[in-house]
Amino acid sequence: MKIHKEGRRILFFTLLALLALNLLLFQFNARAVTFNRIFAGASVIAFLLLLQFFRSPFRNLLTHEDLLIAPADGKVVVIEDVHEPEYFDDMRKQISIFMSPINVHITRNPISGIVRYFKYHPGNYLVAWHPKSSTKNERTTVVVQSEAGPMVLFRQIAGAMARRIVWYVNEGDEVSQGEEFGFIKFGSRVDLFVPLDTEVKVQIGEKVKGGQTVIAQLKSTQPGLFGS
């Protein structure tokens, strides 16, 4: 188990602050032994919770050019046909994954291909499962031309607790399925928008693992053997 690079600075300064507070309490509030012990215990628990949030577990990544792999750990909360206005301006199938504070918050490329569009949107911090969070919250939008042919749009969406989205991709980049494309700090959501004829492989309420769970299968537009 590794600690993700996005958490190292936060963990370091949090540890220093908690150690300083506990030392001050034991130095200047020595008579309140019970309170000091409770505060010390609470400090340890708080630090361990923060530590698990920034964990970066090893994953055996699943890759296939026409399979859409989960971009994040979490629970499937939306599967529906919707109008996607930002890039496609037509009907698409939306699949959304909610990431709770106890999930791994690394976000991964769901498909290999070329980044055709990228945009960061500042915004609000509605709870991540709110229907309007996809268009109102702070978010990034990435569109990848997949190796199978179809374009796939995916969004990192900040939630009520998330206050910073980090991304590692830009327009024109070639991305590989399962590799990290970003990180969302403290509770969030990832939306995917795919063609309507995409075969969804998950159900509402299903728990998925980033880089491992098959979300859907794209209809390949690439010519097969002998042009078939």
C-alpha cells in the first residue's frame, strides 16, 4: 500500500499540527489527564482516517480497446439516457459513480485513446449525488477518442466535501486505459457519457473498482478482419 502523492503534503502538515496540539495540552493542561488522553486518541483516529483517504493500492489493471473500465472506486448511482450539452449536444447514455470519503479517490482513464477536448469548470459544491452537480459543481470535462472508435466523455465532479480537483491530462495527450488522469479530494463523483448503443455491464447500486470493473462495452467502429 502506497500513499498517493496528492496526500503527502497534507498528511505531513496534519501530523505536525496534531503533535503540536497534543504536546501543548500535555504541557499546559497537565491536570486534565482524561481530556488529554481522549484528545490524543481522537487525533490518532483522525490521522488514520486521513491516511486511508490518500491510500494508493496496487491494482491489476484490466485493458481492452472496446471495454469501458471503471474510472474510480465507488457505487453506480445513475444509468440513464440524457442530453449532453457541453461537447456532443445530443443524447448520450450517462453512467455515474459516487465516491464516498472512504473510497480510493484516484481517477483513472476508462479507455485508451487521444484527448480531443479538455476543460476545467469552476463551480459550486452541491452534494455529489445531486442531479445538478454534473453541471453546477466544480468539475473537469475530458473527451477521449477511443481506440475502438467512439468518443467517450468523462467528468470529475467535486462534492460537498471536495474542494480541489487535480488532473494530469490535456488536449492532444495520448492516454492509456487504467492510468491515473487525476485525483479528487474528499467525496466526489465521476460521470461518463457514451453512445446510446453502448452495452452497459453494471447496475444501479453496484460497487465498482477503478481500473478493474467493466462498466460497458462500446460498439467498435474500427474495421475488422478483411474490412468486416
